[in-house]
Amino acid sequence: MVNLLFVIMDDPSSLSESVRAAHAFHYAVSLKRSGNRVLIYLDGLGVKIPVSESPYRGLKPAYEEAVREGLLLGACGYCASPPHLNLREKLKVKLIGDEDHHYAFEDLLSEGFQLIMA
């Protein structure tokens, strides 16, 4: 068993980045179903995925499947805050961090998680 944390930073308004994010969600779900411990964290422009339309229609279903599987750890509270993307009030996901601090994954790294940046 492997512990994996997918950090998805892709911009949902970009077709190529949306396809990349959708694949990361698919891989995460598949790896979880095969017995691995998998989490997903939305960071940077990836914070917009739950609330934005995408030119790639496969992104939203891939995201929703990952959420149904219980993989979503949360989203970056720093990136979602008013001085940055200003999505804090729109997001219905757990926000980690605040306007002054990014989450640095120390706790998950100490548990043996490997980071996969997408």
C-alpha cells in the first residue's frame, strides 16, 4: 500500500490543464480502489475546479467521482481568500490554511505520504 497526495493546481478555464486535472482525479480514484491510501488537495488555480465551468466536459464528472470516493482532503484557504482568488464564500469544501499561510503538508509527509503535483 502506498500513501499518495495529489496536489491539483490546474486552471479549469484552460482545456489542456482541465484534461490534466481530470486525469489526476481518475488516477487517484483508481489507485484508491486498488487499495492505496489516496487524498486530493486543490491548490492555486485548482481551487477554482469545484465552482468553475471548464472547456473540458470530463473535468466536473471526474472531480465529482473523486469527492464521492472521499478523496478530497480540502482546498487551499490562502488561495481561496479575498486577496487572492476570492472564492472562500463560494466553495463548499474544507479550506485548509488562511489568508496568511499555505498548508505545507508536514503532517501528511510524516505519515509517509508522497506528493504528486498536477
